[in-house]
Amino acid sequence: MFVTLNGNRIEVTKGSAIKALIYKLELNEKQIAVEHNGEIVDTDAYSSCILNDDDTVEIVHFVGGG
């Protein structure tokens, strides 16, 4: 199945959770914010938020610096 991630269409395994997508992308979940179909996903819900075909996901990285 396919989802739109940050404007790009990507293939994911049917029934995948947000957490699996984060793992696949090799991201540190403590350094990102996730929006699923226009709603912010709480970090505690990454495992229970299941992706469906044609969903939209936006992932924003926090960047430190000075």
C-alpha cells in the first residue's frame, strides 16, 4: 500500500504502525514530531496508530544549534 510522506508517495507494509515507519526511516522518535492525516500523533500512540492506504504523514525533525 502507499502513503504520502512529506509530499512523497512511498510504499509501506499493509497494517504498519507509525512506529514501524519511523524505524524504517531510521529516525530517533525523540527528535521528531509526526502528523497523521492532519492530526498530531502523541509519541505514546506511535505503536497503535495504524497506517491505511492513501494516508498522509508529515514528519518534522528537531534541529539544535546555536
